[in-house]
Amino acid sequence: MSKQYEFVKAPQRSPEWLELRRQGLGASDMAAVMGVSPYKTPYQLWAEKTGATPPQKVGAAAQRGVILEDAVGRYYEEERGVKLVFVDAQADAQKQMSQVENFIAQKVDAIILNPCEFEASTPAVDLIRSAGIPLVLVNQVTKSPGNAYVGSNDVEAGRLAMEAVARKLNGQGGVLMIHGIMGTSAQLQREAGARQVFAKYPGLKLIDHQTASWDRAKAMALTENWIQAHKGKFQAIFAHNDEMAMGALLAQSSCPAVLMYSKDPSARTTRESPDYPDVVAQVRTFFQERLQLAAELGIRQENLMLDPGLGFFVSGNPSFSFELLRRLPELATLGCSLLVGTSRKSFLAGVLPGHHLAPSERRVPSLTAALWAWLHGAQVVRVHDVDETILMRATLQALQGK
């Protein structure tokens, strides 16, 4: 990855938008739950429902799911008089069968089921139907039908996607296929639809196909391996979902991923001020552990950038953010490019003794901190004041004779 300066302008958003983003919600999630419930942090909800305690890690998808369950569940109970009970089988068909048995014993009025597997989840569906409980299947199907199905025609989805590939390649070329979780109906049916197109176009050759389990990081690692193993042999990649397609795209474009330090899973919403005997040592250890995990997933180190977080991601005590900036070269020795986002952060509010600078008054401190970061090892800075930052950089380069 080339060591060049980049400018990323942070968008201006409403307080409502910012509050929802602090809860970990994307745009579609926000549309679904806006105004439904007073939000808790993703980690608080996750901990309440699962009993998870630090330092257990909580994935973003799991956080979003818990938030939506909390919001939607309370909406239907309060507005419709329907009590929703949520359980997660975590892709385990046996666990899902046990949960179904519990629901039947509780004599629930209806069950909404996202089957774990096409074959292995069929007995659970049969059991529900034999108990006379209305069943709605969501997103996946089994060998036995429910009373209703909410989801796409996955055979048609696979066929349409591969037809698009065939048109792009004029019916000739090598193709790699990334599967979802093996044995799920979506994986089986999307593969079946794609293979209809391979049969229609003899010039299309399936070079390799493996699973990435619907996961972006796994698809990225798989694609990076394929690029080396099948160099020059393929012209297209078909992924069974958009997350894996993004992973494949990232692998091919060498687009960097950012690893950012965070004192805890809910750092956006907590104002804790942990004390660090050596904050740089703490952050280095954090990054070393995650770089090791990335390596195990097959993500090359040159495709990663490190962000020390700063502000409340580190601590409510501003001295730790300043120490990280002073000692940036020690983080640069980890072998990755550094991204630093100081712009208007609260740790800059007290730089003028006796005054608390509002965010709108932190422009000069932000520019100064960005300049310091550049001079001490940062390759990328996140800023609000793009024009001023470009001018500052141009002035710096003139002084340096560049």
C-alpha cells in the first residue's frame, strides 16, 4: 500500500442520527426502529440477554440484532399486545431443535423460524407442524414447508447473478464461487441457480468454489488466497451474498481495513476514565493481538491500518490521548500505516488553561494535532476542516522543500 496522504471529511449529522449511530445501527436499521424505544448501548443489551461480561467480544452483527430485538419486541408488546420471545441457535440445528421443543412445551401461539440447515432443521419444522402451531419460515427453507415463507427465491437469485456474470464475460471465462454456510437452503439453492447458467454456457468454467460462511472477513481471506493460487485463471467471482462480495472486492482492490483501539465494546457511549500504567504499551498489545487474529484469518498486514482511537475511545482523561500522540512513532514500529483522527475531539477542549473549548472552537487545536500526527508517523488523518487541512499540508510541504 502506498504511503500517501488522504483526506476523509466527516459528515455533519443531526443529534438523532448520531445517537442511533452510537447504538451501532446502520441506515436500514435506523428506519426500522426510529422512535420505537429508548436505546441502550449494544453491549448493555447483549449483556442483559446473554450474560456476557468483559473481556468477551461482541460482533457488530450480534449487537445490531440485539438492538432490533429489543426495539421490535417492545413495540409489538406495547402497540399490538403480542409478546415476542427471541432465541438464537447460533447456526446449530440441534440447539435450534431444543429451542423449538421448549417453545412447544410453553404452548406458544406461533413460531417464526430461520432454519439453520435445509436437511438438519427439517425435523424441527415437522415437530412444529405436528404440534399444530402456525409456522412462518424466514430467509431459509427446509425439506418440509411452513405455513408461510418470507424470503427470496434463492434459485432465481443465483441464476440471475450468474447470468449477469455470463453477460459480462460474453459467455467465456473462469469463475470462482464463494458459498454461504454449507447446507443452508440459501447456499444450496443459490448454487443450484448458478449451476443452471454454467450448464447453459459451456465456455464458463468453475475454477474453484469454497465457503466463507456469509462472512466478509473470511471471504476477503479466501479471495486473497485464490488470487495467488489461481492467478490468471479467473475473470469473475460470484459470492452468495453481499457481505462476502464486499470481502472479495476488498481483497482484489487491496483496500485497507482499519483496526481501531477501544477501551471497551461500548466506548462510544461510555465516559469512563480508565487509568493506564503505560497507555502506549496497552494500545500496542491491543493491536498485536488483533494483528495476530487478522493473520490467522489470512488478512495480509499491508492491507491493515491502525487507529489509536484517542478521546473517549481511550479514556475521559485527555492526558492519555496526548501521550499517544507524543509517542506515535512507537506504534509505527508495528509495521502498519497509521490513521489518526483528532478533529474536534473532546480531549482538545482544555488546551487553553481556564477555558473549555466547544467543538466549533477546536479548529486550530485540531489542525495542530493533525500536523503533529503527520510529522510523527501518521499516513492518514481524519478531519472535518478539509480545505484548511489541505492548505496546511501544502504549506508544510513548501517549508520542507517538497
